[in-house]
Amino acid sequence: MEHAFGTGTGLLTALVIIVIVGGIAGWLAGLIVKGGGFGLVGNIVVGILGAVIASFLLPRIGIGLGGGIIGNIVAATLGAVILLVAIKILKRA
């Protein structure tokens, strides 16, 4: 049976890439927004959520970072920074 990502191996590869990009983006966002890291799982979650935020927000404001792994990491990091800043603001309120 073929999925949207192709075969089962393609799906596994996509998931591994998502986890790696999410981990890197979450770690970078933790460095940019002071407050320390969130551990491996926390960084991955923050990075993946950041990627979702970036994929929604960046095209709407006319920012395109192109394809490729570096572009994905940069976009996910930007989204993760937005997420962490929003959380910081909400915690203060």
C-alpha cells in the first residue's frame, strides 16, 4: 500500500527528518530566546510546532526561504522563536 510519502520506508525517512529538523530548530530557538533548553523531546516538540507556525505565517507575510534542509531549519527556528516569545509574554501577563 502506498502512502502520501510513498512507501513505508519513505514515511520513516520523512519522520526521521522531521524529528531532526525539529530538534535542531528547537535547540536554536532555545539559544536565541533566553531561558535555556527544553531537553531533547522538548526541543523536538518546540521545533515541530515552530515549523507549523512558520509554514502558516511566513507565506502570508511574503517571506519564502526556498526548499532544502537549511531553509526548513531556518523557517522552523523562526517559528519556534515566535512560539517561545509568545509563551514568555503570556507567562508575564
